[in-house]
Amino acid sequence: MKTLHDPISLGGIATQNRIVRSATFEFSHHAKGDYNPEYARIYETLAKGGVGIIITGMVAVDANSPINAQMIRAYDDQFVPGLRQIVEQVHASKSRLVVQISHCGVHAGHIESGGPRLGASAMQTTSGATVQAMTAEDIAGVAAHFAGTAARCREAGADGVQLHAAHGYLLSQFLSPYYNRRDDAYGGDIAGRSRIVMEVYDAIRERVGPDYPVWIKINNSDRTTPGLTQEECLWVCQALENRGIHAIEISGGLSVTPESSAVPMIKTPEEETPYASAALSIAEKISVPVISVCGYRTPKSIHEWLNRGKLEAIALSRPLIVEPDLPNRWKDGDTSRAICISCNQCFRPKESFGCQNPAFAGRTQRR
């Protein structure tokens, strides 16, 4: 029987337990997007709290990709020393670090190069920004930038990288017919819409070799019409399995409507674990380790899902914002539910990273 605190090898990484901190945008609050002391404290606190593998908030792969000025970057060698410091702090507490690398596409609100916003197809955003459809040359350039960023992460000592192909960012935009209306080789059916993902993965593999852990986060469904379906998600997962992907995190939601939110509010026990069934279904059809994210609040629920089939790990985000020591609390015998109430105030614009609910003042990483 699998337990939450089993030491295992997950996606090519030896870890002390089955708890993954899912990528969470931290608002680093440094205009240069580098690894400042506040950012470092967040990771040190998580590692000391007992998380097995920490996935960073999304990290920009080029100067056209940040969502805002505070998004961490890794597209230049100048960012390697800061990232290396974070890795060393995490390793000191026996946790492991995977860097989530991302291009925000139509959501790139901080374009340092002064160029246009790029996306799968031309469009106007709800804020009125003009998005330019990417050319084949643009796509090749982005793939090279992903590869260069992955190589820098490896140089900094990170235990792996995760491609962000969920929640409506660039790779997700190509996967989704909601955004992707192309009629060339990068559009149409799922083979065409996923072509950029395969090319990015192949470019990374060429730079880092076959053994460095490369993971992906992908929607099981966009929960939009039109949108990526669970059947198409499985197709992508199987294609990546054939290419050698090390682990897959199954999420959901394109985040273009309240109904398609990637972080749904959870008000009742029945609303917990919204993506678990899809993750379990996909895990049964591939040999790659699958990580299930969203809505896990009790060890009892986690153990039940881990032992229903081939799920290898669960990922937490919101609970670890308010309780970064939650893994240690559960391990030490206090198995009461996480105190997070999924109010989502933590995802609103703010001056510092942490739970913004006044009811939990003093119990958070807020600084």
C-alpha cells in the first residue's frame, strides 16, 4: 500500500515523500525578475516544512514571455547564480527543486524587447492588447529559448524542469482550439496543435540529454467550448511518453471564464479533488509517473486516491501558502485537514506572497 510519506523515485528524482508543491506564482516583487531574498525565503520555508519536491512558480524563457515585471526569469546566464542559491537552500533541507519554465503568450504583459505579444493565432485580448500569430520562425525561436532555459536550470543544479502546458499560457494556447485557429502544421487536429510541445521537448532533450528529468503540466480538459478534451490530453501524454518524458502533472482549466478557472474555489467536500479522476484514468494508460493536483485537503483523501490505481504523487499549492509546514504536521501525527479554505484571495494582486485571508494572520509566509 502506498503512503503519503514513502520515499520514492518520482520522474527521475529521489524524494523523501509523495508530496509535490505545485507551481505557484509568487509575485517576487523585483523589477528585474531575479532571485531576491523574499523569493529565497519562500523556498527555504517550504523545504523546511517537509515538501518532497518543490516546483517553482513559472519562470520566463525569453524577454517576450513574462506575465509581468515580477515574473522570475532564467533566459540569461545572469540568472544562474541566483537560481543556484535557491537550489542549495532547498537541498539543505532534503527537498528537491524542479523549475517550471513557461512562455505566457497572449498573457505576456511585460515584453522587455518591445516586440508584439505572440500567440497561436492573431487576436485582441480582453484588455485591448493586440496579439500576433506566431510564424514558424517564431516557434523555432521559442523552442530554442525553452531549451536554453532548461540548460541553465541544469547548470544551476535544479533537479529537473517542468514545461507549463496548462492554464492558458503559450503551450496551452497552442493545444487549445479555443485559442488555436491555425490552418497550418501547428493547428487543426491534436497532432498539429501539439506540434509545438513536441518541438519544445525535443529541443530541450537535445540540450540536456536523455537522463535529465523533464516533466510537463497539462490540462486534462480546458473546461471550455471549444477546448482541449481529456481524450486529446491522453494523446499528448502518450506521445510524450514515447519521447521519454519523465513525469506528467494533470491539471485543468483554461482560466478564461469563472467556470474554467484552473484554481476552482472549494466550498464542500464534494468539490475537492476535481481533477483526480482524470489523472487516475490517464495514469492507468501510460507508464510515466502521474502527479495529481488540486483540492487535496486531508491525508485520508490523499491515501485513498493514491491506492485506487497508478497515481504516484499528489501536488498541493494553496494549502502550502497558508501552511508551508503542512507535510511535517501530517508526518508528525496531526492529520487534521489543511486549514486552507480555498477562498483564492492568495491569487489576487498583492504586496507580498502569502495567504491574504485575515482569519489566518500569523499562520502564513506573508512578509
